[in-house]
Amino acid sequence: MRTCCVLYDGCGEGVNRCQAKLTVCLCPPRVRVLNCGIMRLRRIHYGWIVTLASAGIMATCSLSVYTFGVFLEPLIETFRWDRGPLSLAPSMAYLVAGFLAIATGRLSDRYGPRLLATLGGVMMGVGFVLMTRVSTLRDTYVFWGLCMGLAFGCFIAPLISTIPRWFVQRRGLAVGILATGFGLGAIISPLLAQALISAHGWQRALLVLGIVAWAIIIPLAQLIRKSPAQMGLRPYGAVGHGEGGDIEASAAEGLSLGEAVRGVPFWLYGAIGFLWFFCLQAIVVHIIPHATASGVTEMAAASILSILAGCSVVSRASIGFAADRLGARRALSLCLILSTLTFAWLMFAREIWAFYIFAVVFGLAYGGVIPLATLVPTELFGTKSLGMVIGALMLYSTIGGAGGAPFAGYVYDTTGSYRSVLPVLAVISAVTALLGVVLMKYVDRARRNRQVDAA
């Protein structure tokens, strides 16, 4: 028996020294283990690396979404501000992100998401750090509303439009992983913020969150690439062995933004996003103050949001499989109906167990809607200009979300209770469920018409 050592990265023992069927590697054990690990990594399609890095960024991004409700009471106690004007800060962030989304989506379609995600990480950390120096409402609007909005706009449209380009098969799973990252971050964010506030005060808590944002987002952003064609690869599960031109052609399938806007499904889906995110942001910002006003302790109230986010992880991870079986639009319709039922339940919630039931069920519905916000547009409009299309749809969602939190805050300032808000949210949610059914039926009818024309 002769010995053999194959030259891998870092191994200098020689190449093709094999003259027998049974061979033994002469590389040192440490090098051999390292080479084995490298070769296994090379077998992993880079789309999964992009997906995991994007999920990590979205998990950290959730700090800017799920912590403002935790800082709401400390800011009110420190500065004696009203809830309504203070709640405008996260709403401004959503407006900034919404108006920025079309531009960042277009830039991502053309140049890729890496630089945008890096810039978003920088801005998010800056926003948290500057919030430690806040002294007026205007400071809050600039530091949270502007900086967080710029960061959010650099993340959402570029990242969620990048993932579908990397996959033909298991696209739903990949999008589910991305959404699950955001959900996992949402579990940790409110509890982490509350623990930091309790231990060190709200100002040091904000400083720590800023450092965390820099330390996680900026390195992960360097791993993201625009598309498989940029690396000379094919999308995961793509059939065939074409050259680079074929790869580029496969990435150009779908509608342009102008073509999508001329269709009814674009406007139906935009209306769903506007109304549903109005309800969502009212809940995310005000569920903790509503629970404490009902007699729930502060830590237990913060756990409501964490339970909601935790349950959303389950549906985020599994909705891709459901969408593959039922269709993305039918899965969306079911999630919207379920969320309507939870808003009706919340009107009667008084005890902590009732809030937990709301958190569990609404978390499942909410977690399903988020990845479907990528799958449904991909199904309807393709990937050709997906960044711009999702950016335009995000504008509807962010404008709606921007109205939800201040609406609930102003009602509380006027009436001293959130009880008048809840029936309004239930009715609005019911309208979104109806629109979801209309979207599903309309598109199905259009598809049947195209099949008849083709025949």
C-alpha cells in the first residue's frame, strides 16, 4: 500500500502521490481536519450563507423596532412628555424607511445590498448612542425617527429582495429563515432592553444597544452578495448548466415596477400592507403600556411582547412550507383572518393569562405575514425588479404603520385608556382579511384567463 496526500489549501505535502486504491493522507492531523472542514463549507451553496447573514442582521435590526415601547415609560417619567407626541418618533422612523425603500431597493437591484446594509448598521448604532443625549421631543424625532428610519430603510427592501434571487428550490424555507432571524431578535429585544434599564438606567441601556448594533451588523453585512451571477454561481436548485449569460437571464424574469403598478394586485396588496401595519405598530408600541395600565407588572408586560415574538418564530419558520402547499396568497389570507380574531379577543383581556393567549395567537398570525410579504410579491411580480417593487409596497406599509402608534397614543391621552382603540383595530383588521380574500380570488381568475389565452 502506498500513501497519498492531496493538496488542499494550507497543505504542502504534495499532490497526487497515489498509486494504489487504498490511500492514506500524509498531512499533519490538524491540517487534515482543517481541510476537511474547508471542503465541507465549499459544498454549502453560498445562498445559505447570504440567508444566515441576512437573518443575523434582521435579528439585530429588531432592536430598533421592539424596544421603543420599553423605553416609552422611562422617557415619560424623565421628561413628562405625553404619549401621543412621543409615539411619533417610531412612526417617523417608519415613514423615513418607507420613502427610502424605493431608492434603496433600486440601488440594491443595481449594486447589491452589502454597502446599504453596512450603512444601515452604522446609522442604527448612531441612533441608539445619540438617544442617550436626548433632552427634547425634537431630539427624539431626529435621533430615533431619522436615524432608525434610515437604518431600517437600508435593511428591509435590499435584504428581503436579495434572498429570492439566490433560490429556485426551497425559496420559502430561505425566506422563512430570514424572517425567523427577525423573530428571534424580537424575543430577546424587549427583555434585554428592560433588563438593561432595570440594572443600569435607560441611558446606559441605549448605549449598550448601539454598541451591539455596530458589533453584529457591520461584520455580517460583508458576507452578503447581490445574486449568484455575481459569484459565477446558479441559484440553489436551478436546473441546467448554462453559462453566465443564462444565469443573468434567469435573474431578469418578472415585471418592472411600472408594469406591476399598472395591475390591480399591486394596489390590493398595498392596501393590505397599509391597514395591517397600522394595527401592528399600535400593538408593538402600546401593548406594554396597555398591559401595565390593566394592572400587569412591568416585567410581565415586557414578556407579552417577547411571547408574541417567540410564537411568531414558529410561523416564520414554517410558513414557507405552508405557502408551498397552499399558495402564498391563501396562506396570507388565513393569517389575516387569524389576526382579526385576536384583536377581537384583546378587547376583553384584563388578566395576564388573557394577554398571553393574545400574544400566542397573534404571534402566530404576525409571524406568518412577515415572510409572506416577500413570497407574495415574488409570486406576483417575479424577481426582475423585486427590490423596487418591494420598496414601493413597503411605502404603503410604513405609512400605515406610522399612523398606528400615534393614533393609539392620542386616544390614550384624550380618554385615559386604550379601550377605545381596540374596536377600531379589530374593524381595520377585518377589512384586511376581506382584501386578502379578494386578492387571492382576483389573481386566480387572472391566471385562469392567461391559461385560456395560451390554449
